[in-house]
Amino acid sequence: MLAINANQFLPRVSIVIPVYNGANFLREAINSALAQTYSNIEVIVVNDGSDDGGETEKIALGYANKIRYFSKQNGGVGSALNVGIAEMTGEYFSWLSHDDMYGTDKIGKQIALLETLSDKTTVISCGVRYVGQDGRETGRYHAKDFYNARQLSRPLFPLFHGCINGCTLLIHRSHFTRVGVFNETLPYTQDYDLWFRIMREASMAFHPCFLSMTRIHERQGSRFFENDGYIEAGNRLWIAMMQSLTKEEIHNIAGSSQNFYWDVCRHLLRNSQYDEAASFSWEQACMALEEKCASGIITDGKRKCKTARMRKKREALLKDRQMRTSGTSKWKRAKNALYTDGLSAVLHRAYRSLQSQLANR
């Protein structure tokens, strides 16, 4: 581990691992947290009421004083994370799902980036590697490969373009004091709800390396991905986020209302099954063009031309999505919805590959 130097920026970081019936991968997650080259960490494991005959608890207790272990009644991942936040002694919070892993230098490199910034409450993210059930890499995603530094520096731009994966983030604890913690009444969208509240008034920076690993495996479809409530909740959240934005925030994200709503519409159609939210953003984009026309900024002919171009692109996106999801099961539809919550087209391909492997068994 890195040696402590009094002149260095070495704040304590709390890695919080929520787990429910996680005996399959928990050990790998804990080991990756304990293997960090950055020494000033604590690892907190919160057992969210596992009912696997004590298997999950047995693994966690096997680490003795190397970790801090808490057990609670089942209440969902948000409630487990909130226990971790309440118990953490670190200045920074880092979420690690029980089936995911960190590279050994995840925390160290993010702290090193923070050290170069004047605002030490900046939220830090990074690239993510996707691995299969056996731990072998299947793909990678980094926001910088799709958007430039100027775009990613805009407040809320990364969130509304699906660039945020919760397990890549390093978050200063002051943000929880400022906006609160995970909303435990939102079983499906508690993460994006919190990121939205935080990012409205927080700076964000992306480390260029791929420091976090998200695991793709069959059991991810076994709990709530098959639930239509996931898509319904996603629609509600995205519409609520758009409705709560000020004109200034919209302008900062995309330069204009029309650009913002059209960008969101395209993103949702490409990467989700959030039809209601996509329709809402489409309607708002058309209304923004009508307002420009009414105020004399553009002519009615130009409005019609722009609307026709957007409609043509929208129809192409709808056709592409229909081909991609035709004959889909609830499991696959829910996974399509998942992509808007910080994952990527790379993950989409990984899921399709997994489904093909399962079908051929």
C-alpha cells in the first residue's frame, strides 16, 4: 500500500458493500476492496436481510476485523447503503456492489485526481470494465469515448446522457448532508434519484482509466429486472427530473431547451424502454421549437423543417429499437431499461451475448 506522507492529500475513504444473498461473489468484492493500493480506507459490508441460510454472513464474518460488518432486516439496496453512510467514518463514500469489483488502484487514482482540484467535493468517476460470471472481461465503457471534456464538465450533462455508473463514483460526504441520502421508497431508481439531487450543485470529473468492474451474470435478472415496475419507475423518475429543471439548468446542459429535450429523447429511445419519458421529451422539444417560432427567433418554415428532421430521426430510432427488442421477454425489456442508468451499449451487447448462451444450453 501507499506510504502515508503528512504533506499528501490522504482523506479516509469508506467503501460500502451492500449485499443480499451474495455468497456467490461477495468474497471477490471484499478482496478487491481490501487490495486497494490506497491505505486510508475502511470497508463496510451491510447485509440486507439475506435469507440464504447464513452463507452471506459466514463469508463476511470470516474477514473479522478487516471489515466492519452490519446486518439488518431486508429493506432494499438503498436502505443498506444508507446504513453504510450513517456508519462510515470516512470523508469520502465509494459504493461497491457485492457482485462487482474494483481495480487495485481505483481509490488511489481517484484521490490523486482530487488532489489536483481546488474543489475537494467534486464527484469523481472513471471508466468501467464489464466482466462475465467467470471474471473475464467482455467489454469496456468510458464517457470520454463518447463525449468531450467540455460536454462532461457541464452540470447534469453526464447524468442525462447515461454516463454515470454508481460503482465508479467517489462522493464527498458533505453531499449527503446537503441533499440527503438514498430514497428508500424508490426500490428501482434510488440511485439516479440521488445522483440527480447531488449533481445539480456539484462539479464532476472523470479519471481517464478503467478502474471499476461491473459483472454481468444470469442472477441479475432474478429479482427486479423481470418486474414491469422497473420501467414504470424509470419513466416517473426521468419525467420528474426533466420537469424540475430550471431554464438555466437546461441551458447549461445543452444550450437550449430544444437541444436538451431532443438529446434526452434520442438517448432514451436508443438505450431504454422508457417510452413515456421519451414521448414527454419529444413533446417538449417540439414545444420549444414552437416557442422559438412564436418569439420570432426562427421562421415557421424553419420550424417545420427542423420538426420534420427530428421526426424522421425519431422514427428511425423507434424502428431500430423495435428490431432490437422484438419478441422480448420481461427480463430483456427490463435490462434494456437498465442501460439508461449509467451503463452503455457495451453492456447491452454483453447481455445479448449472455441471453444467446443461455438459449443454447
